[in-house]
Amino acid sequence: MANKTGKSRDRLTFRKSIKGYLFILPWLIGFVGIMLGPMLFSLYASFNVYNITNLMKWRGFRNYLTIFTNDNIFPTVIYNTAYYVLFSVPLAVIFALILALLLNTKVKGIGIFRTVFYVPSVLSGVAVALLWWWVFNPFGGLINNFLAIIHIQGPGWFNDPNWSKPALIVTRMWGVGGSMILFLAAFQDVPRTLYEACEIDGAKGLKKFFHITLPLISPTMLYVIVTGVIGAFQTFDNAYIISQGDGRPENSMLFYMIYLYRKAFIQGQMGYACALAWVLFVIIMIITGIQLLISRRWVYYEGGGQS
């Protein structure tokens, strides 16, 4: 009797497993066909001379060696991208955090303000790039016209290699609405009883923020930082449109993805571009791993534990 019961349970478990796999089958097919398959193909292509139209010719590790030894543009690309990541991500996190704090209030019409600050993050990349090109236009742009009113000579912005990256970093602040919503949700998830207990102990203002709010929203902050770094390494649309696709002026906006695109689709070096893509993948994985390791020191989860 026990054996029959056990067999029936095994059959029931097997049937449930089959149903589960059938439900996720469309996703599995999409993942293998759209994600995993092309990734493995690009890995193989990175070891070949390949320009899409001709047959692949095995080259071994020479594409990777060329990247680090004979590519004179690659150091500039790494510098531009690292500069953008180091400055844009912290500023975007801080700006989103401040906006969430301001919008985490119970006042009449607060929903309208939240919508207004979130909408820019879902607008078309091309439209946003053209908008900022007009704002930072050194000849009749909005900012330089305002500076001229107060008798200040505005810089060249996107036409000046010294100002192009800072101006591009400012454009990223336009799209912090997504991070703002995440922080806002995290703020509203903090138990009010903790604030009340903190006030009873005499803590107010910044003390409550640094000792209660920040620790409790630290998991959300980690997520925003990690995804922000990954996104910053892959920045493309704004820089491509504003620099007209070639990283001008003087390669100051030649970021990693623009360089990869140029190698793949302008110069036809698809194998070399695949090698660049895998180098970027390894860089992002290493930096993400370091972030997760460091997060054990400052990220706190519910119950008082650290990651």
C-alpha cells in the first residue's frame, strides 16, 4: 500500500513538473533562440575574421591581443566610458534619491508631480537627444542664451572636447525617473514605528535619515547602482546622435558601444566587434562582482542582517 501511495505521488509530481515546463517552454525557446544562441555564436565569431558576407576564418586569440596591444583608439574608448560611468552613476543616484525624498510627502496633487518627474524617463531616446542638443547648442542654445543675458560667455558644450562629456552626463539626469520610483517605493516601505521610536530617543532630521532610512533602503540602492553602472557602460543613443555617430569632437564622446558599432557595421569587422563585446561583458561582470562583495559591508536586509 505504501509503495502504491509513493508511486502515485511520484506520478503526480512528474505531471506537475511537465505542466510547469510546458508553461515556461515559450520563454525557454525565446531564451535559447534569441539570447543564448546568438551569444554563443558571437563568442565563436570573436575568434575569427568575419564580416558577415564572407565565411569565417579562424584567427584564435589575435582579435583579443589586437584590442590590448595594437588598437590605439581602445585606451581613449576606455577612458571616455570610465569617465562617464564614474561621474554619471553617482550623480544619477543622488539626484533620484533627492527627488524621491521630495516626492515622498502627503500634499495635495503630489501624484501629478510624481508623474511629471517620471514621464521623461519613458520618452524616445532620439527626441531627448535632439532636445538636449538644442539646450546645449553653443550658438543660440537655451543655456548659452541665458548666460549671455548675465554677460557670461558660455562654453562650447558638445562642440568642445573639454565640455562634451560633462554636458552628456547632465543629459542622463533627465532619465532618473525610473530610479526615483524605486526609491519612492522603498521610502514608503520603511515602517513608521521605527521613526517614532527614533523620535522618542531624541533623533531628528538627518539622524533619522542616516540611521533608519538609508540602511532600510540600501537593497534598493544596491540594485539602482548595479543596474546604473551596467547601463552607463552601454550608453549609446544620446552620445551617438549628438556626436553624429563618430564620437566628435576629437573622439571625446567615442564610448565603448559607439566604437563597437563602428567596428561591426561601419568597418565590417564583425569578428573584432564580437571580441570587443565579450571584453565589455567581462569588465561588467568583474565590476558587478566587486560591487556585490562590497555590498556585504553596507547593505542591510529586513531582520537586521547584512548581505
